[in-house]
Amino acid sequence: MDEKTIRSRYVELFGVVPDSWRLRQDIARQAGRETALDAIENLRETLIHGNPLDRKVQQLVHFGMLLVRSEAAAAELHARAALVAGATVAELHGVLETAAIVAGMPAFSLGVQAVTRALAIPAKSLDTEKNNGLTG
């Protein structure tokens, strides 16, 4: 899969190309392991874009799983992706409640922070990021 296609898939999913992808690209190039990264991207293509779950449900599941693992930055990214996919604040809160059952109040509190930050990025700013070259 070419870089332009990969980048467009990330923008479609998250609204931006995550910094983590850029870092993976840089390290793979330095290591001469671009083919390994291609294999990872092909796996993601199959498991995410070819998944029978719709995008919103996938992102809500990702969000909840990351809360339980206490992965703050990734949880925020997937909360944002859930919003991009059409999730409501009530649905995100439902994930917080479920995470509290599985992992307690730390997961719930982490989720509140992630959702608050994700909501602070209005949809219009995604277009601004694209226009400023942050995703291109």
C-alpha cells in the first residue's frame, strides 16, 4: 500500500495522521525495514477497514480497551476517532461507565479526561489541520 493511501486512511479514521505513524515511518526508514511497516499497515487495513463492525463501534471498543489499559494518549485519539465516526457524548460516557466496571474509577477518570480533550477539538479544526499541512 502506498504512503498516500495509508495517510488518507488515517485521516479518514482519526481526522489527522497521528504522530505515532510518522514516528513508525521514520524509524522503519532508518532501519531499512519499510517492508515490515508495510506488513503492519496491510494487517491494519484488513482488521480495521475490512472489519464487520462499523467504524463507530470499532472506535468505541478501541477507546474502552485503551482506558482499561491506562493508555491515555491512545484513548484520546480513539475517543476523537469515535466522534469523527459519529459517536455521541452519551455513547462515549457509556464506554466510561463500562470501563469503570472492568477497571474501576481510574479508567473512568482517564476516560473523562480523554473525552474532554477530544471534544475540545471542533470538527472545523480538522479541516484547518489538513489545510495547514498537518495531515498532508
